[in-house]
Amino acid sequence: MRLFRWRRRNDAGRMAGTPFAQTAVLYRAGRYAEAEAEARSVAAGPFRPRHAHYGPLAMGIAAVTVGAQGRHADAVAMFDELLPAFVRDYGSEHRYTLKLRSDRAQELAALGLYGECEAECAAVAQLADRGTGPDMQFIAAGARNGQVYALAALGRHVEAEVLVRLVLATHFEPDPLRLVLRLALADSLSGQGRHAEALAEVQRADVMRRSLSEGDYRPATGTVDLAAATALFGLGRGTEAQPRAAAAYDACLAVFGPDHYRTCKAKALLDRIDGA
């Protein structure tokens, strides 16, 4: 089975002919609770002996859908339970194992465990660099995106900028990952007080967003408006920032629910703007 990447174009097509096809369709539609139920159903089997690995893979997908619903602690617990089985079945440097570790690290960041996220993403990226093929390249780039996010959250904005520029120089595909990398660059610039540069990056990212399908952009819902509101507020343009922050909050609330880390981040920014 090919790697389940969610953030890459045509993931639903990549899943065609596998037990995960319907899960991919539900996920792309933003029907995360249904996608979770479908993935858990697949994990329950039964499978032929040569397809026994579908069970852990399905639970890994279920963990992704749990995180998408804002149940970040539950997602980490699921990843922690699955990781030993992935190491046993595939090895510590297999693309499935590294993808699982990368997904787990993103959930650590969602829980505010930025130091742990940064260290884990760096380790995953280094291991993925040893591999070959587009899957490993994608895992390395995705892990470094998580590392950039964690560095920015830790206040290490200059390091975040340097790293994200390096990744952007190697990941050229106009896909959702490049979009979030652009926005990570904008955030690192805003963190340094370079808000005009950040806003320019957001505008470039917004052009890219319009080229993505609704299903491709849905996991990144709210990111463009959130980055724009941050930069505008930093420039003292609160009247422009407020509707962008409100749009980010409303969109994240509708897609991910109130407990998702991005919903909470958008609400916190909106409160700051309203209170200024």
C-alpha cells in the first residue's frame, strides 16, 4: 500500500483499491468523525494473513482523524500505542514509521509541547533524508515544517526563518505543504517584527491557495486568514486584521471544532485584536 499522506495532492486517488479509499474520501470532505469511524472499522478487520498490516495502518489513519477533531491528547496516546508495532513490523527507518512519528510530533505541538515536537521533527527529518523516493522527501519536508512551527512557538523566529527557507528551496510542488511552508515563513517574519514582509508572503500564499481544490486546502483551513491577521495587527491595521481573524476563527470552528489548536489560536488572536 502506498503511503497515506493527507497533505499531498490526489491522496484519495492514491488510496483507490485499498481498504482506506472511503476513509480518504470522508477526510477530504472534512467529515472527520465519520472518517475516524470508518478507519476504526477497517482496523477491526478481518484480514487475510498477508494483509494483517492493514490493521495498524488503519489505526494510524484513525489517529490522524482524531487530531483533526481537536482531540490532540487522544491522538498522541493512539500514536504512542501504535509506534512499537510499526517499528516491529516495518523497522525504525521505514517511511510508515517515520510518517507516524511526524504525525505524532504535530500533535505534541498542538498540546503546547513545542520542545518535544521540535526535537522529534528534527530527528524524523534526518532519518528521512537517508531514504530515497518522493515519499521520504515529503516526510522530511513535512517534519521540518513541524520543526519550524515549534521553533516559532518557542520564540526562535530567526532559526525558524532560516529552516523554512531551506525547505522551500527544495520543495517546489505547488501543493498544500508548500502553502503551509509559505505561511510558516510569514509567521517567522511576524515574530521578528517584519510584518510588511510577512504580509507579502501571505499574499503569495493566498494566490497559491486559490489554485488548490477545497479538499486539498481543508486541512489547512484558516491558515491564510490567521497569518494575514497576525501581520496586519502587527502593522497597526487592526480594523483590517479583525475580520481576517474572525474569518479564521469561524472557519476553524466549523471544520475542526472548538478544541482544535488552530481554532484556539484564532480565538486568542481575535480576542487580542478586539481588546486592543
